[in-house]
Amino acid sequence: MMKLTISKVTGRARLGVITSLGQNGEKSLEVPGCLLYTKTASPPHLTHDTLQTIEGVPPVTHLTLSSLAEHQEVLEEYKEGIGKFAGLRDAVLYCSVGDPVTPSPSGYNTNKTVSVWGSGGRIELTPQKFMSLQSALKVDWFQCLSDGEVMPSGCSRKRAKKSVDRSLGFLDECLQLLGKNNELKEKVVIGAIEGGDLLDERLRSARETAKRPVGGFLLDGFQGSAMTSETKLNLISSVTAELPEEKPRFMHGIGRPDEVIACIERGVDLFDSSFPYEVAERGCALTFNHQYQPDPETAGGHPNPDRTPGLNVLDEAELCDKEKNGEDQTEKEDKEIDQSQMTSYEICLKEKRFREDFRPLLPGCTCYCCRNHSRAYIHHLLTVKELLAGILLIIHNFHHYFSFFHSVRGALREDKLQVLKEVIQRQTS
């Protein structure tokens, strides 16, 4: 059974470690932290060998039930679980109901079923079917079935109350079934806290879920833009205040560095790592600075001297590119690229200004991509639609994102989270 030990609390931000993980109980996961995001139980674009080249890969792998539910019969016949089936070796496995990258359409959940969407279409899950799926998957932790629809235009009081009632009902049924299943008795159930944007329903969900024998909590339904940032953060603060200190708090679909730090400040422990994947999918590389030490050469927060947190090269790149000929034509061509989803924490390698830029994606980065390839090469791969582009970008983005969480923990340890927050905020637009 996993155990969370909190070593330091700064405000509401918690520094600690989850121990007794894995089959032998020898693995541990530091918090605040993130999980390794996968699609159909595989890290996007990566083989297991290329995954080994990335520093700081989290020991807990995040699977999504929506991508695996349609393979239940195959897994039941295989009998060894998704971990062995997918070659995930000794990873600790956590399964969420939905995929933070592709939220399910709303309007399909009922009092008896929750719908998930896989490549073959919609699958309706009753608590019985859900638990039989967990028996086939054999993961270590799983989010319990819940009614966590994110409404694009906000949530009515009636709908919010219904989401809480349904989710508590599903949780009770699943826990009852869990007690009757010897294979699942040792698994950790993560209870989902629902309630839309209504404080009283969120608090009711948190208090009632905390009464059940769950191993952790998922603050669900905060992804997307249905709520204002202020509403989200106020709700998160109120909810975490109701939760027991000794159990971890999860959140999905929140990945931007500024949003992650804001949630950590309000007591959230674990996040998914779908953000670096989404950045790679739009042909972009993470380049944000997460160095909270004034002098990287003397920084004490990073025990590995070869691991240099990202240096901010956005201004430098702009300065160099303005000196090149044909800038006006380049800008005209770049207008054709859809940058509506881009953040200020990344650069788009599809832009023509990178075609003769032979620097690494991020000077100072020690990932495989930055040590061996240039921006110009990635630009070329993207231009000719070569699959290698996605592989190299996800290697870099995962490496950089995992090192960001390393910096967050270092900053908390050294009472410099506010410094790191200010560094991140200066890069936010």
C-alpha cells in the first residue's frame, strides 16, 4: 500500500514522497510531481529504448481507460495485465477514466453508466463493467468511475449536484465490488471530486469522498476554459482544505508551468504530463526558463551537474533572427501557421526563421535531441512531415518538463518557490 510522507509545507504547497510503490514496494515518487503520459499504454512517439534516453522519467506511468476499454477481451484472454502486455517493465501504473488531451463529449453519462470514447467509438461503462476492466488491466492505482463531464458553457446547479450524487454512487458500488474481488483488494482507488464550479457541491463531494476508503483524490473537471482562472483557484483552495493531509491530490489537464505552480501553491501534488505532448504535436519545443538560482554554476538545487535547467532563449532567438535577410517574407509565410494554441513557453519550429538556425532547441539542454540535432534539422523534418520530428520533439519536451518539476521541488526545499513563480510569470503572456 502506498504511503505519502510530507516533509515540508510552505503555505499550502507540499513537499514529500510517496513510498512503497511497485510489486516489491521499492519505488518512490516525489511530490510535487507528474506522471508519465501515455496513449494506449505507450509513451507518444517513443519506444521503450528511446524512453530510457530521457532523464527524470517519473516512476508512475499514466494510462487512460478511454484508449484501453475496447481491448478488454484481448487483455482478459492474455491474463497478465496491461503492464506486461505493453512492455512497461517495472513501472507503477495509474489509470484515469478519460484522456486529458481528448475530453469526451458531454451529455452521454447517466445514473447507471459513464461513457468513454476510444478509436472504435463510444463505450458505456457500468460499475460492474468498469471493475471487470480493472481486473483485466491489473494496474496499481485507478481513478474510480465518476460523472466528470466538463460542460463547455459552465455547469448548472442541478447538473453539478447530479455529478456529485452519481460519482458518490459509482464510488460506493465500485468499492463494494472491490471488496469481493481478491485480485483487486490491494489496488489503490483514487476518488474523483466533482461539482462543477459550485463551491458547496465541490465541498460536499470532497467531504463525502474523504469518508470512503480511497487512497487519494482527483480534483476533476478543472481542465478547459469553462471556469475563470480565479474561480478555479478558489475552488481548488477550498477543496484541498477539506482533504486529509496523508493522501495525495491529483489533477488532470492542467499543464502550463504557471498554472501548475498556482495549483501546487493550493495543495495539489500530482499532475499528468500531457502538456509536453500537446506542445510537440503542434511542432513546438518547450524553451521556458525554470532556473530559480541566480547563478546556474553554483546552484545547489540540482545534484546532477550535467543537468542544466532551461535557459530562456526566446529574446535571444528574436534578436538573431531580426538580423537575417528576408525577414518580412519570413513573417508573411509564418502567418499561415496556426499558432492559436501556442503558449509563451515554447517556440514553433515550423516557422521559416529556424531553417538556418543551427543551435540546439534550447542551448544548455542535455537531452538527446539538443545534444545531437539543431533547430534547422527539426524545422526540415516538420516541413517534409517526417515522423522523426515528433520523436525528437517529445524527447526534448519530456526531458524539459520533468526537469521543471525537479526545479519546483528544489525551490520548495530551499524556500524559493516564490522566486521560481516570478521567473515563470515573467515569461507568461
